[in-house]
Amino acid sequence: MAFFRAQERTKERFSLLLLDLEEYYFEQHTAYHVTSTLKKQRKIRGSFKICSKSIIFDPEELGEPIIKIPLRDCKKIEFVEEEKNPFNEPRPSTISILCKQEEKTLTFQLEVWSKTEDVVQTLLQLHRASCLEKLGDQTAMIAANLQSRMARSSFDKNCFQSVAENPHMECAVEMVMPLVCNPGHVCVTDKNLYFQPLNGYPENVIQIELHNVRRIYKRRHGLRPLGLEVFCSENDFCSDIYLKFDNTADRDEIYYYIATFLENHMTEHTAESYMLQWQRGHLSSYQYLLHLNNLADRSCNDLSQYPVFPWVIADYTSPRLDMTNAATFRDLSKPVGALNKERLDRLLARYRGMPEPSFMYGSHYSSPGYVLFYLVRVAPEHMLCLQNGRYDHADRMFNSIGETWKNCLEGATDFKELIPEFFGTDPSFLENRMSLDLGRRQNGSLVGDVVLPPWATDSSDFLQKHKDALESQYVSEHLHEWIDLVFGFKQRGSEAVAAHNVFHPLTYEGGIDCDRIVDTDQRIAMLTQILEFGQTPTQLFTSPHPQRITPRFQNITRSSSINSPDAELSPASQGEDSSFEDLTEESRKLAWANMESLKPVSRHKIHKEAVTGIAVSRDGSAVFSTSQDSTLKMFSKELKEFQRSMSFCNMPLSSCLVLADSKTVVCSSWDNNVYFYSIPYGRRQDTLMGHDDAVSKMCWFENTLYTASWDSTVKVWECTSDSSSAHKRSQFNLLGELEHDAGVNTVGLNPAGTLLVSGSKDGTVTIWDTSNYRTLQQIHCHSGTIHHMAFSPDSRHVLSVGADSCMKVIDVQTGMVISSVKAEEEQRCFCWDGNWVLCGGQSGDLLLWDLLTNTVTKRIPAHSGAVTAMWMSELCTTLITGGEDRQIIFWKLQS
């Protein structure tokens, strides 16, 4: 029997949290605790709570202690009916409980006397269960009691908000709260989601209107796919309700039903779509980590899977925090356990000599104990529940941020990370605002507020500087390394071993299959251990996470990324006078922001078959187009009339480009050749015969020509003029031949000419280094022919569209597909700026896509057949499209 002083009881839920882990709260009754002395009898009014393993009496008076009686400590429980008084009126019935240890009898009177006998019968059943020797037998008997209660009850439909509501589904569930699971019934209708707890706590009915739901997530609970969490806000990391189902089928049925109500509110985001937003600076690191935690089953309602954040600062002694110094920050490429080399060496020596299952760290970086270590000042009731009614020893409490960091570096078993509160705006978890008696340390000092580092003036200042550090340049450049450890490819397997990131198998999904453990006692003990030990997040990424795009004017990284494909793009390596480039970039951004105002200016039908390519002279005066009718057409933009028509063969022409001198047009053909046309002389100048099948696409950089062909190669040609020839014919030297497994349908260069991307008929994207023609990345990401692909202006990403109607964004550095969209129709060609995409669709419409939300923001009618070719001016204000309807259309942005 235990007494808990009311000083700690600041909320009504405190008494409930005195339950053991995985204990059920069955029912409560208003009652009186009757105490007798020689002088008088005293009655204390309160709440008599019956739980699966204990009885709790919660007095109304705050000055009175809460009483918890474990059922296993009860020697005798009986119903006592007192004699009638002289007036023949019934006297109140009482419940008498004799405790083993103190040999003390406690007496309780229920306010509703008629229920006393039933309550005693319930207590006797649970008492018998608690006295069974085997844990498995105890659990089975309690579960049978719970199932019997659930079977005898159902959701009360009188609680519906409206008589017109149509119920869709009802089933038994448990509401998950920190350290407590509350059984009850869930009912979902065409208007609302209802939860009715079996015990009426915290309310008789919890109601959530479906049109208010903004996010919904499937969850693992106890490493099993049984959880469902519902949010009615976009950004909060605490949900409105977290439900645990008996089986996955019921969970999925309600998930997909509620999901149909989300269509008007939001698009379902993936880890890759959030990654793209974070990488391009549209999401803060704080928001991004919250989203990743949500997607990885972390919830503030489940302390064994509480959201996890990294230690980012390593300096807790300096009077001033220097964010330009790399030494200020923690090495994010290593887990906490590997930050101290001496400790790591000891751990590795133990690991190498350990029998299977072997692990490097005996404790996890996130567990209920660690979470409550940080939150004890705002949630003391949770700590008391976990610690069996006591706080931890004062010297082991969360006393100082600097001391905690030091212990994480040097402690033999302390490898904990942080929680989101360290980067929020509420400093209450750092302050003892409730004046809790948390003990006295060995040096004689009382445990009060958390001691802050010297560089923080107060707790609010600490949180602000801590959040600034998370958003700093150094952390932005290295956060992807920590994500690899916690959510990514270094979380498990050989990569985890190499990164010294191996935890106990209990913490991993699939690490130990509890359902296969035959012995019930062992299975229950294992599940309890999993809940107490902590769980590794669901793995979100299986390849290296891309680095964030950050300004490189002040690079403070410890070592440069020698393999970064965009090294030549950093501002420091650009020309001294970048003001013109900056102005041009701003103009492009304004143009794309205004792209919905795109209007057609003129239409011209100048071909007899589908248009395949569009190119424009440097001054914009002449427009060239190729077609499947085998002709190259020249159109005067100024005169708005067709001027020339050239035919080189009787096979379709597939693409065209204008060289920088604006004197030569290059055309590729299905007859395996490439033709050079002289604009001043109006005739074919050269023919390059270099492939064994149709030439599908070309690109040009300086004096180098890249030709893609259905013969499964991309060939690289050096083109030089023969000055000794009267006609200045070109010489073509083959520099390289890039082989593929299928025909190559499209090819593109990055703006600097250092990277080449090719797309094949088998759906494979290949990225090449043009300095040595080596493969950098090869990704099979489409299920059919790739129609078109192009680098983003900053060369960080490649966008591809294919016959499978999918649009993919690939990170160049890692080869990861970071965004994938299934469109309603095939997209044949596009222009993009890295965030927005203007696509030409199979239907003939232009579609403006927002890649950050994966949604179409504007559909613009254009051609009567598929859009097959597209050209956009440097400032992105003029567009020319060609289609299967044989037309070219000129477009202009309307200011």
C-alpha cells in the first residue's frame, strides 16, 4: 500500500498515472474512505478507481494523500452490509480491504450503495488474477475480464451529435496516452469520429468532426501495426487522439474511411516530398524533423516512441555562443555513443566479444525514462508512475544542461538524444514552476530550475539560441548525416555497423518477433521490456539523405565535400560581378510566381505531322522547328510568318538546336544521322553519321556535341571547323561512347556542362560525369519509356517524365528519388525552375505543377493533341510549344 502526497497532484489525471505500465483502468465510483479513531469516525470523499492490478482512492481534498493498493498485496476483500437502524432504514454497505503487510483494514463506502456488491465481485475476480504465479496467466485472466466487459457494452448512439448521422463502423479500441491505455469503443459516422471510454475518463465521449481532421497517421504500437493517430491541426506535434486497435484490418478500415475526408484539406505527404521542401529552404529544420518523426511513428502520446531530436551544440561552457565556429557544434555524422573515442573503443571491444544477438549500446537514445528525465518539472505524475511513486535520486535528475551533455559524452550507459521541447518556445520544462520537492543533491543544494549554460541569459534565451543553432549553416549542411543514422540507411545492417550505430534488437521493428514466442510469460515480459527500453524509429530512407542547399559564402564545414557535383556552382566560385546574375535570378523567380497568367499570343500550323523540336536564335528573331514530316522549318518571330523549309531525308527529324553563333542549326534524325544546317547560306553544311539506329535527342556545350540514340548509346563528339576548307566543313572526333542497356530516348546537360543525364526506354535514368564519362548514378525509376528529363538550374536535381505518367525528382548527389507524382495523364515535355514545373500533357493542356505540394495549380488549354515540344526564354517570360496537332503556339506572361 502506498500513499502519494497531494503536493504533486496538480491534475486529476495524476491518480490514473499511478497505474503500472500496461495496466487497465476499468471503472470509478464516488466513495468515502472511512477512518475511525477512539473519538470519532471520519469520512473522506473521493473517487474509488478499479484498475486491473490495483485500487486507487483519489480524495477530493488536495491536502489528503492518494491511496494506491496493489491487488496482490490484499489479504482479504469483502462486502459488509451493516444492520438496519431502529427506524428500519438501510445502512450503507461497505467494502473492507485487509492489506497483507501492515495487517491494516481499509474501509470504503460507495455513494451509490446498490453497486457495492457488484464492485466487490469485480475486485475479487481481479484479486484472483493478481495472485496467480505466472505473469501470462495473470494477463490472460485480466484480458478475459476486459473482453467480457467490452462484449457486454457497445457505443451509446444517443451520444451522436445529430440523429441524421449514419454510422460507418464501430469496434473496440484503446486510447493511448502517456503510460496508459484506456479501453473503450470507437464509432465513426459520416460526420464524426467518436470514442467512448469504458470508464468515462477523461470524458464520457470524445468527439472529433471529420471535416476538421487535417492529418492522419498509421502507427506502430509495441512494434505492431495497430495504432492510428488523428490531428486536427497542421503543425502541432501533439495529436487530438491516438487509438490502438485489436487488429490491423479494423485500423486500416477506419484510416481509409477518414482519409476520404482529407482531400479538401491536404495532400498526403511522403518523407521524400518533405525532404524536397527542406532541401530547398521551404521548411525549417525544426519542422522537417517533426514531420520525419511523425512519419516514423513517433508520437507524444507514446513515451516509448517520443519524437527524437539531436544534440546540436557541443559548447556549454563559453560565455558567448559562436555560431561561425565549427567547434561549437556536435559532430552529426556520429551517434552520441561514438562521440567519445575512448568510450567507443571500450564499447567496441565488448561488442566484438559478445554472442548473438550482439549490440554496441546497452541503452537506447530515446526511451520513456529519458523523456521523463527531461520533462519531470512539467509532468511529475509520469515520472512517479514510471518510478513506482518516487522521483529518481536528486543527483541523477535533470539538473544542468552542461552536466547532462557531459554525461552523454562520458557515461558508460548514457547515449540519449534530445526531445522537441528543446527547440520550442515553452521553457516551462526547464523551470520548477510548481515548486516540486525533487530532492537535495549531495552538495546540499535543492533540485530547482535547470542550470543553463553561461551563454544563455534565461531559459527563453536558451531555447531561442538552441533553435538558432538548429537552423544555422553548419547544422543545415550536416543534419542529413544525423538523419541517415536515425531515420535512414545507417539505421540498420552493415551501414549501421560501420557507423557504430548498433542497438539492441529489441528496439528495431522485426528485430524480435514477439508473436513467435510460445511461452506467454516470456512474450509479455518481452513486450514490457520493449515498451520500457525504447524503440528505433521506422526507417524512412534506404539510401543516403541529400544535403541541404545552403549559401556557401561562409563555409564553416570541417571538410569540403569533394564529391559534391555542384562544387563549381558555389557563389564564391562565380564571377566577381554577380549583380546581373542576381537580377536575372530575381526576374526568373517573379516570372515563375506569375506563371498562371500565361496567355497564348499566336498560333501557326506550319507542319504536316507532329512537332518534335523547337529552337530559337540567340537574338530571338528566328524560330526553328522539326517535325515527323522530316522537315526543318524557319519562322520569323518579327514578321510572324513562315520563311524557310528544309528537308534532309525522308525520315522524321527528332530534335533541333541552334549553336551559340546563331549561324548553324543542328537536327537529329530517325535515319541515324545528325545534320548541320547553315542559316546564312541556307543549305546543309555537314552530316554526322555516327549511330546504328535513330538519333533521338542532342545537346551541345561549347564545342562538344552529345547525341542520344535508340542504339543504346550516347556518343560524345568534339566538333572543330576545318579552316583550310573553302566551305569550312566540320571535323567530328569521337571522344566517348556511353553505353546503356536499352535505347536512349532523351539526354540533357546541366548549366555548367559538367554533368549529363540520359533517359532510356526501360525507364532508367543515368547521370554521367562529363570530365571522364563515368557513371555517377543509375536509377531505374520509371516503368516505361522516359520522354524528357532536365537538370534544375542549380544542378542539384533531375526531373524526369515518362510513359508511366509519373514525374520523378532525383537528387543528383545521392541518386535518391525524392519526389514521385503519378499524374492523370502522360507528361511529354516540360520546363522547370526546381520548384515549379510547366508540363505539356498528352491531352494537349499545359499543367503548372507545384513540386513542393505535388499538386497541379493551373491547367491551361493549349493544343488539340499531345504537347510534344517546348522552349522557354532565359527570363522565363516567353514560351513556345509544339504539338501533335502540327501547330506551334507562342505564349507570353501577362503582367
